Amino acid sequence: MFYRLFKITVAVVLAIAFLSELSQAAPPFCQNGTSLTCCPLLAHRIASEHHSRCASIVLNNKSGYNIRLVVSRLEDGRWVTSDDSGDIDIDCSPRTDLANGESEVFSSVTSHFLGGISGYVTLIINDNVSTTFAIDWKAPSIGLGSNEYNVDRLPTEDYDVALQHGFDDTVFEVTVTLVTPVVVTPVVVTPVVVP
């Protein structure tokens, strides 16, 4: 009887240890650290574990041009990195260049107890006038409201901006698309002379 109870206890302890280790491992879709879903999920996991806040920005470039990062700044919070995942190589800070047709994500989390998140990026579309725009975000301290996101200075006559919120308002998706100008072709009407 004692031996049987001992075996069950050992099995339960091993199962708990295995499940605990498994819960700390990165999800299978994050193994190479390049998935667009990896950074937001990792940020959400960190925020949930520490009862804090997170914010992720997904930028989809359909502008017809490359988009270049000029400035990225976190006034409060920190970027999600490999230190947070333990076993995958990941960097969730903004990249310097984003080619047309590509997407990227950058994720930030609270860096201190009862802290919030506040940051912005300034970007340039490499078009003929070097269109500059900014994305900013703010997640207040715990329990004090939802995240705020803004896109500023992008001319709507040249670019369409689609905005979408998701994942409990922790993900803000910005899609920048070139507006196709409507070309109006004049119709020439020749008068018909009736004899």
C-alpha cells in the first residue's frame, strides 16, 4: 500500500514539474521569433503573469513604398525581448525599414510595479515628398482604463489608414494603403449634323 501511494505521489510531482516547465516554454508558433503573432502573445503572457499592462502595434505596409523608422521611444515601459521568452531569439522593438507589402509588430510591457506604458514611433514613407507620420500609444496604470492608440499626420488624400483593435484592446493594427487616384478621361462628343 505504501509503495503504491509513493508511486502515485512521484507521478503527480513529475507531472506538475513537467507542466510547470511546459507553461514557461514559448508557444510552438514562436520558435523562430519571427511570427507576427509571437510578440503580442508573449507581451500578453508577461502582462498576465505580472498583473500589468501591454500594448502591441502591428504595422502593415501597403503604401507602395518602403517605410523607414526615424524615432522609436518608450517613455514608460520596455520592449519585449529574448529575456522574456527564455528559449527563443526574439526582439519586439520596431525595425528600421519595412518594405512595401511587409508587416511588422512591436510590443511593449510595463517595466515597473503599478506602471503604465507610453510610447511612440515616427516613420517616413519613402515617397516623392517623404511623408512623415507617427503612431503613439498609452496604457495607463493597472485598472485605470483601456489602452489609447493614435495615428497622426498621415495625409488621407494620399493614403488610406485602416485601424483595428484586438486581443482585449492590447493589439492595435495599422494598415497604410496607397490611395489609387481616380483618373477621369474626358469624353469627346462629336456633333452629328443632320442634313
